[in-house]
Amino acid sequence: MNRTTVQRRKVLQAGVLGATGVFGACARKGWRRPILRPGPVGQRRLVVIEMAGGCDGLSMVAPIGDSDYRRLRPNTAIPAGQLHAIDRNWGYHPALTRVAQQGATVVAGVGVAAPDLSHFEMMNRWQTGDPDGRVRPDTGFLGRLCDVLGDPGAPAVGVSLGLGATPALACRRVTTLSVDPGNNGRFPAFDEDDALTEVWLAAHRAAARPDAADGPLLAAARTGTATAMRFSDAVAELPSEQQGYPESALGAQLQLAAQLLADERLGLRIVHVPMEADFDTHTGHPDRFDALMTEFDAAVGTFRDDLARRGLADRVLIAAHSEFGRRVPENDGYGLDHGAAGTALLMGPTVAGLAGEPPSLRRLDADDNVIATVPMAEFHATLAQTWLGVPASEVLSGSPRPIPGVLPVLK
């Protein structure tokens, strides 16, 4: 989606209420990536990128010399000589040039003990922090973090940069909301007609005032409008946007994320970014996945450079994950079907390389899927406890342990 599409969405919403060698640049002999010291815990922020549709972890970070990988994927395996090497055994997808140069912590084999192949079910488990799908909490994992971290008086402690509410940010005591990245977080208006905009906004401010006679639904609608208007007022003078972002939906989302995170007045701690792309590559996987990784790399690379220019690189952790991975053997359509465990990335002041135990292609489940080696709960615990300083037991069931060795230990 380009910016023209983003602008078109603004109009629609206004009508409703609310090729590198295996040892490439990142692995040159003698090259060392500078270690970034994480900022103080109280100043840390979290950006979560959701790659919905089932991102293939074995294409995003592929085995370099694994004969089983090439046997099971004769048409979709990535040639070893095209990968950006992480170590002797694993390498980034050829399109992930900037991710490889800037560094990331790779969490391969992250998933659940009893996976479900439904997009909806597994995304709900990720968003609510419910690995087995049994608890069915009425708050989201990110929302519970916001409740612990945030100020109830802040305009927004958590923000999702997409249309529509997300279960991930459902909370109890603070404000979280979804905003349109094409409108810079402001309430939808009419940019080319100041007089009409003034009348439009005045009408919604009036409609947002509570009334004792309101029923539950109307009261909730008024509250939602008032919350959106308050946030819109707070972001009226955001820090300037950095140019150079790619003309993509993810580029627009992350450009706004950088502006929001740079504004200390908002009280913002968590930004949720639903990537508007289709990772469900049942057919034509190689070309489709190359386009997806190209978009991801350009947007995230620019975002990280932007954070560094703003002095925020040590305070922001970017976590990118999908609801599941893809099946190991390819299908007859040069594609990959729904799988189980996937691969997540942590980008920021972290230890570059693989964390945890990578999955084995010699030990697959009954559906030819890799078996999870890193529980989803441990991944969530890492975000909560290791990065944000929130004990995992406060926001997750079962007190899971964080993944060790993610943040650098500096003397």
C-alpha cells in the first residue's frame, strides 16, 4: 500500500465516527558491530511488529548447510551463497541487508506445545498471551504491560498503528487506542477545508460529552470519541517527521511510530504495528516472500536510523513475530502451507545472533512442522521482564522464564 492509498483511507474514515555472498558485509573477517548499552529501564519503549499470515521462519533466517532443508524444499530453498551469514549454520534472507548490518537477536523455533493451524486462533493466543488457548483472558498481553507501566492520566500508554481495535492492547486501567497512520494519529478531518474541519470537530466534541441518560453503548461511544479527540489534541504538534522512509504501509507506520516515541508528553510505552502484508504464501513463495522481506528491511532499517538520530536507539526494542511459521516441505505450487513454530526477531540494544535452541529439521511433528524449542511464553517474558522490567508473573500465567542472553552484559 502506498501513500496515495493511505490518504484515501483518511477520506473513508472521515465518514464514520470513529545478492550478497554467504559471508557478506555483516560477517566480514575482523568486523565487529558496536555494542549498544540499553537505556534505563524506566525510559524503555517497546515496538511490536505483527507479521500476520504465517511468516516462514526458515526463509527469513535460513539454514546454510542443512541437506534436509534443500531436500524438502527443492524449489523454494534459498541458495547458501545468497544468504547474509549470522554464523556457520544460519543466514538472513538476501533481502534483509540492513537487518544483517544493523544486527538482530534471532529467536528461532518460537511457538507453543500444542499448535493450532488457524490464523485467528494462533494470533489470538499471541495477542492475549495465552499459549494453550485455555485461559481466554479479557485483556491483551501488551495491554497488561500498559496497565503495569503506564500513567492512567496519560493520553495513551499503548497505541496500535492501524484501523480497528486490537485484542493485544485491551487493558483495564490506562488508555490504549488504535490510530490511523495515514492521519498522523489525529482525529479524521478535512485537510483542504478549515471551516468544515472546525465544524466537524466541534460536533464530535459535543457528541463526546457524557449524559446521565446514556445507556451503556452510547456511553461507551462517547468515551471512545472523547479519548480519540484527547489523543488528537496531544499529537497536534508532533516532533518533525524524518524523511527517507520507503513508500509503503510499513514505512508510514514506522515513520509515525518514531514521531510518537519522540514526544515525551504522550506517556507512550508500547507501539503495536500490524504489518499490512500477506505472509500466507501457499503459492509462489519465493517471489512473494522476497517482496515482503524487501519492504520489511527498508522500513525497519530506516526506522532504526531515525531512532538513532533522535537519541532513542538505546531505549526502543523492536520485536517482530508472526502467529506461526510454515510447513517444512514445499507444496506443488511453489508454496508453503501452514506450519507451527516460527522465527521472531528482536532489534535494538540486544546481543546479535541466535538466542535459544534452533529447531531441528531432522525431528518434525506429524504434520512435517518444526517443533517449538522456545515457548511463546518465554518470548513474552523476555519482552516484559528482561526489557521492560515487569515481572513475568504479573502479566503472564505460570511465571515463565525469559530467554537468557538477549541483552548485553557490559562492565
